[in-house]
Amino acid sequence: MAATSMTIRQALAAAMSPYALPKQTVELLLIEQGFDGDAEYKADIDKKQFYTAVVDGLYKVITLEKEKDPGTENAYDTDKVKELINYYQKKYDIDDPTDYEFINRTEEW
């Protein structure tokens, strides 16, 4: 039996499942991380870089909260999305993009 393969785009969608984003958003996530979405997903892919794209996508899901398609409405449990984000961040040592350090520059004036 031949091994099945998938593209990096398909792997990103699978890693984000059951949460989905518009195609253009997925393309942007891939481009921002330097991936060719049509390339084959391989076991030796840079996991931190790949899951950074996944985490960025999941943050976009949180901002949607409700996704409306013609004739359907999918409500996402944002707490579950946050748990998945936290899992990937810990597993792949990904920085939290929402954890901004406050820099006091008042003394520079």
C-alpha cells in the first residue's frame, strides 16, 4: 500500500482542525512563515516554524468568535481554542505573541 502524502497547506488545515480559516488567511499564514503551501509536508519540517503558523491561525479564530457562512453559523468555544494554542506553544516552545513587555520610556524624555 502506497503511503499517502499531503501538502503543507493540508497539514496546516489538519493541525487547526476543527477550526477553519478563509483560504486567503491560510495562504498569508504560510507565506509569513516562509512555506510553499503546495510543497509536500515531510516529517523533517521545522516544527516550531510550522506550529507558529498554526498558533497564529488559531489566534485569528479567537478574534472571529463566530464565523458566518451563507446558510450556516459556527460558534467556536474560545476557551478550547486557547487550550489548543497553549498546548502548541508549550510543546514547540513558541513565544506568546500577546505577551507584550511594557517598556517604560518616560525617563528618555
